[in-house]
Amino acid sequence: MRTVQDFSDYELIDADNGERLERWKDIILIRPDPQIIWSGKRKNKLWNEANAIYHRSNSGGGYWEKLKNVPDVWNVSYNDLTFRLKPMGFKHTGLFPEQAVNWKLAEDLIKNSNREISVLNLFAYTGGATVACLKAGASVTHVDASKGMVNWAKENANVSGVIGGNVRWLVDDCMKFVAREIRRGKKYDAVIMDPPSYGRGPNGEVWKLEQQISDLLKNVSKIMSYKPLFFFLNSYTGGLSPTILNFMVKQYFDVKPEDTLFTEEIGLNITEKDIALPCGATTVWIRNE
């Protein structure tokens, strides 16, 4: 498992009985997590000193109980990247800190390529990977079906000092966008995909990962440049085996014997426990020239 080692503004302090105890800079949050199926004694005093707790509703969804000093928006930093956090529905804050391992890898690959790199970020959410790639000097096409998420990504680019970078911000259905790029003959040196298990496009298009991932991978392979740098595919769907995802990338992309290809869990180290919390998996293909 690859785990984040250098995110000083984020800490997974403890995890117990279905909940995370987290520090986001100086704000302490308690949020549910279905991976945390064990129970024990909550010894850390911060369990009783949280700024906010997210409570699930029996009818679906839930709500934040703000106990003390929780701003509507605050910033956290990861190395030279800055992100705006907002407690939002369905327990989220607008950032997945475990993805920092992929942001750093993308930055390093772009900086070490010694050439201009064009990146396509699909299902790009609030733009963590977009901001990282812009910081590294790449041009980025950022695509997400939610206008609100694209606007949030622009905020992150602004506070990170890259809002004026070479970037296209697009509110679009990712499947339809890729199909149009094939017709236009557009090519990208790197592609990052962070698809949800289920979602809807801007016009109500239904996305189901298991049903559509094969066609999407086939199409994305057609817009990779003749000199690709990397491809990242994140998955949070338990029904999709990392072995299968690895095979599909090898099946559809021009993976050469000398290239790097692996699928590995990513996660967060729990300060109070001798375990890292799994937070999905990433399939990584890197062209080794």
C-alpha cells in the first residue's frame, strides 16, 4: 500500500467503530467510514473535542453537527499546493488526502520529463490532480460533470497560485467528451481518471462504473499521444478487482515490456493504530523510454 507521508496539514488521528477522527490543519472532524469495521476503546481525548461530527441519517444522507469554531471554508496545504475545504453533504470536505501520493507522483513525472506535457483529468472533482499538474508546468484539461465542482477546482487553482496556468475548465459528461476528442484527433501525454462508482452527467446521463469502464478505457487509449508519459486510474468500487483493472489497462493501452504498470492500494496511516486505512486503489502506467 502507498500511504501519504508528508501531508502535515492532515492527520488521521484514530479510527474506531465506523468513524474517523481527523485533523484538517487545526480543525478536528469525526466522519463515518465503512472500512472501519472494528471497535475498541477511544483513548484519544480529541474524540470528545471535535469541532464537528457528521451523522448519518437512517433515510440516507446525513448532516454535520457543528460543535465549535468551524468556519464555512478554510485552507489546507500539501507542500506547495493549497486547497479550500468546506463541510458538505454526504460527509465530504472536498478533498481526498490519500490522493496526495498520486499528486506527488504526477508532479515528479512531469518535472522530470523535460518536455511540454498535456494532461487530461477526467472526473476531476475539486482539482487536486489538476492543481498538482499545473504546478509542475503541464497544460491541463479539467473535466467534471458538476459545475459546482469545477468552480471549486478554480478556487483551489487560485489559492495555489496557478489560476492563470494553461488550463481548460469544462463542465461535461466524460464519456461524451472523450468520444468528441477522438473525432477531433486530440491527443494527451497523460490521463488521470477518478471515476465514481455511480454518478450523473450535467444532462442527467447515468454513469455506472462496472458497466462503462471498459468502453471508456478503450476510448481513452485512442487519445493517448504517440509519446505518452503516464496514465492513472483510481477505483473505489469494491466489486472491481485491482487485478482486473491492471489487466484491462494492459489489454487496451500500448503497454510495452519495459514500462511500469502496477495496481496498488492507497491509504492513510492511523496515528493511534498499527494499520493504514485503505482508501481505494490506483492503477499506474508509466512509459519508460
